[in-house]
Amino acid sequence: MMRKRKDSVVATATLADDQDPRFVTALARGLSVLRAFRRGDIGLGNQELADRTGLAKSTISRLTYTLSRLGYLEYSPVTGRYSLSVSALALGFTALGGIAVRDVARPMMQELADRVGCSVAIGAPDGRTMVYIEHCRGSSPLHIGIEVGSHIRMATSAMGRAYLASLDPAARERLLEELCFPDEAGQSIREGVQRSVEQYRQNGYVTSVGEWKQEVNSVGVPLVLHGAQTYALNCGGSALILQTDMLDTVGRDLVELATRIRRALGSV
């Protein structure tokens, strides 16, 4: 059975999955190794992968050997580390190419980014994070350093909280159980999410003022499409540019942007 750790990528597989005869544990473990790599990693050794996945190092050794033989990892005999191969990256690009909402949303997002001067992005849930699938920069010289493929925290970002606010209470609570430790910090996160839920009910958007990063303000709106993945839009930037007195206006602009995207995709 796969070991569970709150901070490990394998924690996205539940105990019920492990005991389901249809669930292929070996496949889940192999995919958890691929998911362990993060933007900026030059290479990871077996011990680092074991730490990130919560799997035994002996298991990791077999998985990395198999994945390298299959062409999804590249091994450096000089450093003794593994890195994602072009074949692994191709899977991600293929997935992005199949997400139609990106092509529809991009020109509308860029229009808003140009008008506000800050970044506008669309993201989707990935475990306990949101992953950027499209990103349009505004004219501001101050950027927050996030690109397509980047992950941000679901519980404290405007994008993540917008997604959480769109869920039914039971689904949201299940995610919060994963996102929040039963301590003071976890309680603070829960309270922040609840504020966002109320804000969304009242205004149709949520805000994050220095909660994701102290120097960053942002606004988020869920993008719910019929019969498809639920996404979220955000507009964020340096607090020097996206000041608090602008957030309500930007929030209304994001709500309108979401409506335009849904209408273009036939979801209105």
C-alpha cells in the first residue's frame, strides 16, 4: 500500500483507491514520480524523489529505472540525478493543445491584461494546487514570475479560492481536509476560504490581498463550463500596481470575461 503524507504527491490517491481492485497501484506510483518534478528542478536523485513522494527509496529506484527505460526520464551518470525527458514534456503539451478553452479565452484575456496592466491567467485544479494553463501579461514591468505550467497554492490564491467557492459544500470540505492541517494555521486558511465563499456569493468574485504572497494582490473568478472541467480566472500583480481600490472594478471585469468565454463556448 502506498504510504500517505500530507506533503507528498501520492497523497492525491486515497485509501479507497488503494483497495479498489480496478486501481493499479504501480501505475499510480510511477505517475507520482513524474509529478514530483517542479519548475526549476535541474535534476532529482532517488532520495529526493522518495522524500517528495513518500515512497520507499527502493521502490523509487525501480520506478526511475523503468521510467528511464521507457524514455520518460533521463539519467545523468555524472550527477546521479534524473530529469524529465522530452517525451514526458510532450504529454503535457499534448494535453494543453487539447484544451479548447485556452484558444477561445486567450484574446479576451489579453485584452483585459492590456487594459489593467496586470497579468490575467486561467488555471485548473491539480491536487492541492492550481496549475496555469494560459497566461497573458499586461504592460506593467513588474511581473510575478508565473508562466504556463506553474502551480500556485489553492488555499491562499485568488484563483484557488475562486475554484473552491464554486464547489458544493461537501466537495469543498473534502478538499479543505487535505489542504488544512488541524492547527492554528489551518484554521486561518479555513477562515480565509470561508470569507472568499461569502465574497463570491455576494459579488461573483473573490480577492486575495497579500495572502498568497505579501506583495501581490489578485482577484479570482470561477469558470464553470457545461460538461467540462471547472477552471478559474485570475488577475494579479504587484500591490504597487494592482492596488486594493482597484480590486472591485477588476473583479467585475473578470466576471464579465468569464461570461464572454462561456458564451463563446456555448455554456451560457
